[in-house]
Amino acid sequence: MSEQTIVASFALLVSVLALGLTIWTAFLQRKHMRLSVRPIAAIPLADFENRIGVFLQNKGLGPMRIVSLRVSNPDGETCDQIKPLMPKLNNGIFWSNFHDTIDGGVIEAGKNVELLLLQGNMQDEGYKASRDRVRQKLSVLKIEVVYEDLYGKKMEPYNKKLSFFGRHFKKIDAQNM
């Protein structure tokens, strides 16, 4: 083998390795870019004496497109929003905010949507009675969110039981025993 053939062979080998490394780096960069704009669903709850709320939040770094949101109760009723599963409020008490169907909607990174919000005056007995009925109804509900990322990749569905709202009633039941 001549010296020129050895140099040419070595140059070809280095070129093939460089091409392979470039392709591998591009693959890793693409994977990183997809992960860096990944949405993460969360359902934070607010349960205070003067405010009750259920929210859908995007804790990820990329936009979250809602494929479907389903709310279900133990009776097997399923709905695409929370409000139809709620009890009637007392006269003069109104929902502070609620969201109609959110299927197909988009939530920006770091933002949230109020699915249901009830605020009122703690001195108002009508509000307190409505709030407690809403807490009881919320405590048995389960929410499932199916969503996807910016590229249309479906994420693992997010499920949350709203049993947190029932903690007030468990104390009362334990005291009555």
C-alpha cells in the first residue's frame, strides 16, 4: 500500500466518522428540542372558606393542546366540563367563573384555565350552604385530561380525583361517631 492510499483511506474514515457524529448530534438535538417544549398537565385546587376553585394548568415549557377533558362521578355520568355536575346554588349566589368545554383548546406554558370558581362572603349563610354542597359534589368527581404537545405527540393522560374537597366532611363524620 502506498502512502497516498493510506492517507486517503484515513481521510475517508475520518469523514465517515464525522458524518456519523453529525447525524447523531442532530438526532439528540431534535430529541432535546421536543422535550424542551413539552407540556405538563396539572389540576391545582383551591379550597378556602371564601373561594373554591378547580383549575387546569400547564406546568411545562411548551403549549398544551387539550384533546379531551372528561369529568366523571361515581354514578357513571361523564361530562366535558364540571359545571353540569354541580348542585344548584342558593338564590343570589352565582359562579364567579367556569369554563365551557375546553376540548381542542390550547394552554400556553405556565398558564392556567379556571374550570370552576366560586367566591363569596363568609358572613352569607346562603353562600356557605352553597359552598358546602359544591364541596361535597366535587369530592366524588374524577377528571381525566388527554393532551398533546406542539408536535401532535399525545402525552400520558392526566387523572385527578377531587377527593381533597371531602376532607371537611370526614371530620364531621368522625365527630358524629
